[in-house]
Amino acid sequence: MAQINVGVLALQGAFSEHIMLLRHAFAMLQAERDDSSWIATEVRTPEQLNACDALIIPGGESTAIALVASRCEMLEPLRSFVKIERRPTWGTCAGLILLAEAANRTKKGGQDLIGGIDVRVNRNYYGRQVESFEADIDLPFLKTGQPGSETRPFRGVFIRAPVVEKILPQVSGIQTAEQEHPETIVAPSKAPRDSFSASKLSAPVEVMATLPGRTNVNDLPQRVKEESDGDIIAVRQANVFGTSFHPELTVDPRIHIWWLREVKDAVAENRSHRI
Ligand SMILES: NC(=O)CC[C@H](N)C(=O)O
């Protein structure tokens, strides 16, 4: 029985809520005769991170998470986990901001990012805390036809939520996003890009979900419209997945279950390469 250790970055934010929902999701998977032995761990040190097969970066405050990560010397290990070792990683809200290659509306002086998804996010796109909202969202990727998959909408909780405002040209190692978009704050990526495998490098950014434009929200900044309709609220690129909203603040484990199935496949593939 293979053990799969799912870490939750526990420096700030809604990490306990993720752990609770993960345990619920583990129980649901086991009820479907999933034979993995799942464990969920809070991650605060490079050693704890290294023991994880996959990682969730929770919602919270991306500047605070980045600051604490930098002080705990976790930023480089996190970049390596996501971009060199390419272990499955999911960021929710602040977590999505940290996993983007670029962010705007950042604090003065910018902020550190981990990177991993070639997108630019617009922080606090929907406004301040008081403009937070909930909305039923359609998540096509949940409609897998597998047991438990159903079509009812997911209740999205958006708290000072970001959107993906731009899909960036893929970082090729020749031209960086920073050169391409000098106006944005880009995580200085010290990770050697050329260690990516060719197939991972060419993995495109997939738009996984959108939310119809919220025309009743005042003071929306001018945004760069992607081709898809609505605001991009979930994206995936290779091993990295991000959502603008907080599934961890609901009791609905469907996204966690979907992601754990992806993790299981990725872990099996990696372990078979190591044999
Ligand atoms: N709920 C959240 O995670 C908010 C994210 C917040 N806007 C940030 O920049 O970190």
C-alpha cells in the first residue's frame, strides 16, 4: 500500500481548514477502495517539505506567506519543489498568487513569488474584504464521469480574490516574463530553467474555470481580456494548479478529491521512473 504524504504550507492562512478537508477527502477515496495510505502534514520547514509528495498553499495573505517563507528560508526549497522537482502543487487564493510567475497590484516594493504557472494575476481584483462574495461556479473538470462526480455547481468563496488577467508567453529561459512585461513584479527565479524537461516546458497553461464578469462590482481595474469569456478563476500548467477561491472554506471535498486523484497518478508515474 503506497503512502502518499500531502503537505499543506502552514506559515499563515487557512491551512487547518485544508487539512480538515483533505482528511474528509481521504476518507471518501478510501470508501471507494482507493488503496493508498494518505497522510496530511503541516509544512513549516525544508525538511518537512522534502518529505511531501504534493503540496497545498492555502489562502491567506500572499505577502505575509512570502515574508515568513523568506525568513524561514523556505522560498528556494518551495521554488525547487514546484519548478525543478515538479511535484504536484495546488494554490488557493493567496496560494494562486504565489504560484503565478507575475503579479500586479502588489505592495510597494513588490513581493516574492514562488512561480510555476506562466500567468500574471491581478491581486485583490474584486476589491477589498467588504467586497468579498460567494457565487455558484461551474467547474467542468469535476465532471469526470467517475464515481461521486456530479454536475451540481460548486460554491465559490472569493475573499479579496485574485484573477488570472494574462496568460504569459511560456518562460523559455531566453526571454523572461520580466523582460516581456516590465511593468509587472516578477518573482526572481533563481532556479535554473534549463533543468526542466522539454515536455514540462512545453506544457501549456490550461484555463480550468471562469466566472462570468461581475458587472455589479464597482471600480474594477482595466484588465487585459483573454479570449475566454469571464474572469479566469482556475488554471493548471503541468504539475501546478491554482484557484482564485477557497474550497477549504466550504465543506465540499470535490475539488480536493479530484486533485488527490491527479496527485496519485503523478506520484505513481514518478515512482515508476525511479525504479
Ligand atoms: N483570501 C485570500 O487568500 C486573499 C489573498 C490576498 N488578496 C493576497 O494578496 O494575498
